[in-house]
Amino acid sequence: MGMKRICSLINVKPETIPEYERVHADVWPDVLSCLKRANVQNYSIYRYNSLLISYMEYVGDNYDEDMANIAADTRTQEWWKVTAPMQTPLARKLEGEWWHAIPEVFHLD
């Protein structure tokens, strides 16, 4: 499998923006290590008003398994307990989604 680019959206509660940005200025090393072990690279989160836009590249061979490994990681689960209350999923998200994945319509290497 080649590299997979993933862009996702979620809302951040406006009153939590300063705290959301503060915790992301110092993401826990265990969480970052988990992402790297799961073949995630070039992961960024952007904010436009109260809309968060994430972009990451997946370079592994089994996306579903690697994402399951992230979800099973105890330290990542603790991180999500900090960040999830600050987020509100989009109204148009798919069943089972937290961040809503959006399609790529153009790419230039």
C-alpha cells in the first residue's frame, strides 16, 4: 500500500479554544510515540474559527489494524478524555465517526 493522505474535520467549542491549543502545544510523548508506531506521519491540526482541520499521512500496510492499535492504547485513551470534551462532531458526520473524514479533490507532489 502506498501513502494514504487523510483529512478530517471536527468543531472545537469556542470557549475551549485556548485550552485546546495549549494542550496541543505540548502533546504527551506517549501519544506521539503511539501515532508513529501506527505508521502516522506529517500529522497536523489547523483551526479556522471553531472548525478543526486535521491532516495526516498513513504509511503502513494495514490502516484498520493500526487505527485499532491507537484506539486500544491506554495513554491515547487518557489523551482523548482530555481533548474530546472540547470537541463537537459535525452534524453531517458518518455513523461511528468522531472526526469526519473528507475526500481529497486535488493533490500535487
